[in-house]
Amino acid sequence: MPLPTINPTATQSWKKLQEHYKKINNVHMKDLFAQDSDRANKFTITWDDFYVDFSKNRITEETFNYLLELADEVKLKDAIASQFSGEKINQTEGRAVLHTALRAPNNAEFYVDGVNVMPEIHQVKQKIESFTNDVVNGNLKGFTGKPFTDIVNIGIGGSDLGPAMVVESLQYYKNHLTTHFVSNVDGDHVNEVIKKLNPDTTLFVVVSKTFTTQETLSNANTIKDWFLKTASQEAIAKHFVAVSTNIESVKSFGIDQNNIFPMWDWVGGRFSLWSAVGLSISLAMGYNNFDNLLNGAHKMDNHFKTENFKTNIPVVLALISVWYNNFFKAESEAVIGYSQYLNQFATYLQQGIMESNGKSVDRNGDAIDYETGTLIWGEPGTNSQHAFFQLIHQGTKLIPADFIGFVKSLHGNQDHQDKLTSNFLAQTEALLNGKSKDEVIAEGTDASIIPFKIFKGNKPTNTIFINKLTPESLGKLIAIYEHKIFVQGIIWNIFSYDQFGVELGKQLASKILKEFGTSAIGNHDSSTSNLLNYYKNLS
Ligand code: F6P
């Protein structure tokens, strides 16, 4: 069954939400808390080691019910079933969307075109596991007989951001191998990484689903040339492995057939860290940790698939986000992890959220006249408190924010953890309550600066409080956001799993690149022509 094609703005619940918005727009959350002593409990979901408090939002039970009605009216339940059943819900590319199969137990069944894909997934996982063990234990050696010390992941977008974020987030669990990531076509990136490497002890993992991506192939070729300055052609088989669906192109790059880790077209790039694209994760911290990451995501998949929408974490977070995006017209959302380990999390989410839901044509092929994908940004707390929080607290924009924190610290320094957590809790309290004129006066503030010290408050936040940062809890957290993306795409009636918007720039770049080598230049607007000539003359 294809995905439903319901215009959300034509639903009864949307109309109810529009009317309701007019009433609630001027309500302060402070009053909602004062009126209902049970508010926090009503709007909190506890699940496994997660405590998700969404009570500090500009919602009432009435709002929440209308949002839940919206989920029903757009047939979210059917859409979830379609996704998990392997239907080709990525209709514009004719593909199933089954990243959830990658983290399911081996005895699960997921069918694509009538074939159960689990045995194939299991085979690749076994290959990842034994390769990881051989590299980590030093059984596999480089061309001079030394064990590997460094891993370089060469990829971009989904072939870089997911593994890079996970390796950064879980660095506490890392082994002795040093992991590097090369993504940008900017030669300075690859050259800075090369400076840190010895060719004879470095393993290169070239990750590209299509194996046609300019950045990845350029970086892989530059690294290969550098490698061949000290090593022989045969040594490539020991030092280069690839993850791709395009086996022929990998082989013509020179990578040994045995060193290819396959992936499948039913895994979207930005949802692929659970596949062999996560090989560098497995190498960095061992297969068991990689497997625990997958298990965590699988637990969240089950929660998403089976839990009533009212207590379904990804569904609730998606609905609240739609509420702000489409009714309050909030332009962006912030994600603030109260853990330095999560410093790449917002960057990773940017691709997931904005490449998926940055669409302006609906599933009928018609132009959309309502808002879709949110802008996403963020940095860890407490650093961000000293950077952009001023604007969230006292600026003119409404910026709903997710606060993600952990009860336990990994290094066990309770003094730091208490200070960190006190900030984590204080910020959402301050954003909720603000500070009134009376409070400012009561502090003995000089009359001339009273207006500047008033905080309106009423700034919405979700608090995601997790027991501890582990591979499993990170897997759950990532899966929450993946499913949130899907739910929002369903509500907005868009296709979340294609990304045609990135193609035009790529095509024009290859046209311009050719023009650098000729005296004539093609047909461009005058601005681009001037810039092109400026570069040609000076470079
Ligand atoms: O940015 C476009 C995109 O196609 C992403 O969706 C993808 O993750 C990235 O490029 C890299 O693609 P590939 O893995 O094929 O090199």
C-alpha cells in the first residue's frame, strides 16, 4: 500500500488546532503549571532508561488530543506499518526503507520484493565482526607486518556524519585504534589527516553507497596516491576496504573483492550507520559495542511500532515539533546535549532532518503551501549557555529546544556532574518561568535597567533524561530522532527518503570544474561569470 497522500491542512484536527492556537498563543506555561499540580506527570513518558518530560511546552490536554487526532487523520499507524513491512515507501526512488532491519535480531523477518533480507544482513554483520576482531587483535597486519594503529573513514554525508558522531559520542568506549574522518573535498582536510598517518599502520575505509561521490573518490584517490609513494600496488589489498552498493566501481578503484562490505539500496545514506557504513564504529570500539548500539535502536523501533501514540516518544516529539513549526511558525529547533560527548549530535541531525524533510512538494506532486522541515542546530551545554542562549532567553524568536542529559557521568566525577546537571535543569526552568518585573524589582535592581532584566519565559523545551551514555542508550536516542523525522514527513505529506535537492549544485559544480580548464566559459549569470573569471585569473 503506498503512503497516504493526505493534505494535513485539510484535516479536521488541523482546523481545530488553528482555532485552539488563537486561544493558547497568549497563555503562559507558568500558569498552566500553577493550575495543574499533576502537569509534569501527565506530560512525561518513562521508558526503559529514558525519562522524557514534555510538560514544559505550550500545550494543554486539549492541544495534545488534537495533535493525536492529527496523527490518526493522516493515517500514521498505516504509514508505520508500511515502512516496517518493506513496502517501497521511498516511492520517488522506488525503494523500501529498512534501516530498522539492520538492527533487528537475526531471526526477524524483513522482506524486500518477497525476499527475506535478514540472512544477508546477518552475513555482513559476521563479516564486520570477524574483520573488527582481526584488526583490533592485531591479527591483520599492514604491508610491513605491523598491526594497524589508525583507521581513516573516507566518506561524506551519511557515509561520514553518522559514524563520526557515534565515534565521538562513544569515545569513552574506544580501544587503542585512532580513528580519523576525511570528508570535505577541500584538500586541506585530507592533507591535515595524512600528516598524522604512517602508511604501513593505517587502514582506510572508503565508504560510499553509490561510489560516485566526487568528494569521497577525490579523497580516496589522493590517499591512494600518497600511500603508493611508499607501498606497492599489492599492498592496497591489505590497507583499503570499501563499503558500497556499487561493487564494480569499488573493484575498478583497485579494492580487493574480499575487502568489500556490501550495503543495499533500501538503506538511505543518512540512516546507514547501522549497516557496514558503521564499520569504523565497530573498529573504534569493538563489535560488541557496535552491536549494543544496534540493540538500543532496535528497542526503540519496537517502542515506536507498538506503543500507543500518547506515550510514544518519537510520535509525541514529532507532534510537538509540528505544533510549533506550523502553528507558532517557529523557524528552527535547537538540540542541546548536556554532555561534551554529544558535540557532533546536532551536526549529524542536520543531515537527517533537513535532507529528509526539506521538501516543498507533497506526495501528490503538488506544491505545498504550509511549512515543512525545521532548521536544526545546537551545541553542547554548558558551552552553548555562554554562546547563543541569550537569544533563546531574551530574543524575539521562538526556539523550541530539546535538552538531552545523562544522570550518571562516565568518569564518575560527581562534583562536575552535579554542576552540569544543575545547569541542565536550571536552563529549562528559566526558559519556562522567565523573570517578572516584580522579581527584578525585588532583587533591588536599579530602575533604569529593570526592562532589560525581565525574562518573559514561556520558551518551550523537552527534557530527555537518560540514565547513562552507553552504546545502547545512544542507539535509542538516534532512533528516536530517525522516527521523529519519519512521523513529521508523514504529517507534512512529503517524501522523506529522497534528496533530489542536492543534485543541482553537484551538476553545476561539474560543469564549472570543466570550465576551469578552458579559455571559454559557458553560459552563466553575470555574477557567476565574474566570480569564475576572478578565480581563473588568480588561481
Ligand atoms: O548529500 C547527498 C548524498 O547523496 C547523501 O544523501 C549521502 O549520504 C551522501 O550524498 C553520500 O553519498 P554516498 O554514500 O553515495 O557517497
